[in-house]
Amino acid sequence: MFDFLKKGSLKENGRLRLYLLLGCGVLGILLILFGSSTKTAEKTSTETPYSTSTDELVIYQDYLEKRIKTLCESVSGVRNVTVVVTLSGSFESVYATEWPDGNEEYVILGSGSSASPIYLSRSAPEIAGIGIVCSGGANDHIRRELISLLSATFHISSNRIYIADAG
């Protein structure tokens, strides 16, 4: 089978075997290195919908504040609006569940190391409170108008919204 190894001197056969052994070793090391980096990339990409970072919360909070500011500035008599939104909790992932024996269990897709729950959706954190400082906030009519507008738009109770005058 390996007749080429039998030909030539013993010294040449030893070198050839050494080169083959070194080549196989280097190839094995490369497979291990590149194989593990591919698995890491796969794990990261499959974990993305399930993870929540602080940056996401800050981005969502900024988005809400800008949206509320734009909404308030569209009300007659309101100017120079500053908005602060407080969130309760963080993003929550929703997974498929079933109740086989009266106990809630996640529906699992795959088996072994590739097993994972079926991801359905993600819900945003609730707004815990809104604070607004604006010119015109001292006017009772404008204050009631803003509180009603924000309460109806974001489905939060009026006692969680505070309007102050910028002075």
C-alpha cells in the first residue's frame, strides 16, 4: 500500500514519516482551532434573540423619551420639553409551553447539545413613570391635556405621569 515508504534509504524514510506526522499534527491543530471558533459563532447567533443587554434598555428608553417629547410639543402652548421615562424590569422572552402533567414545561426543539426551547416573541418593559418639564406646564388645562394624552397613548395611569413647569 505505501510502497513509496519502502524505497530509498532508511534516513529518507524517517524524514518522510516525520514530515507526514508533523503535517497531520498541524492539520489536526488547525481543525481544532477553526472548528471551535465556528461553534462559538453559532452559539452567539442562536443566543441573540434570548439575550438582553443594558444598551437595549437605554436605546428603548431614549426612543420612548423622544417619542413623548415630539407628542408633547405638538400640543398647543407647550414648548421646551424635557422628558424622563422610567422603565419597570427589562425585555422578557416568551417561549412555547405545554402542560403535559399539569406542570408547565417548555417545548424543546432538537436534542442533546442542540436542544433549545421554541422562541415565540419578546415583550418590552412597562413604563413605570413619566416626568415632563416644559414651558406651559403650570397651566392646569395644558397639564390635564398632557396627562390624558400620555395616559391614553401609553396605557398607564395618570398618577404615574408628572408635569412640571420649566419656568
